[in-house]
Amino acid sequence: MATKLPATQARLFKNIFVCRHCKAKLRTDPRKVLEKKVRCRKCLKKAFRPIKKK
Ligand SMILES: [Zn+2]
């Protein structure tokens, strides 16, 4: 998976979010995150951040 193609990078990072509580990664639609329709499957919290930011 060591590719630098922009399209691949976008696919890898675009729809992935990280739980703010338990750091679980989750691939979902950003719209659903904004609408709070996504719940962490581990801790059931609804706080997510995009995977890129620290
Ligand atoms: Zn969590």
C-alpha cells in the first residue's frame, strides 16, 4: 500500500475518521459524521475527527 498516487491517497484518507475517545478508525461518509449518525463501534461515542489531523 505504499503508493503516492493522489487518487489512492484520497481513497485511503477521505472517508476515514478516528474516534476522539478510543482512537478507533472508522470508514464512513463525512456527511454522516456531521449529522451525528455515526457511532463508534467500540465505545459508542459520537465524537470523531478526520484521520489526517493530529
Ligand atoms: Zn470510540
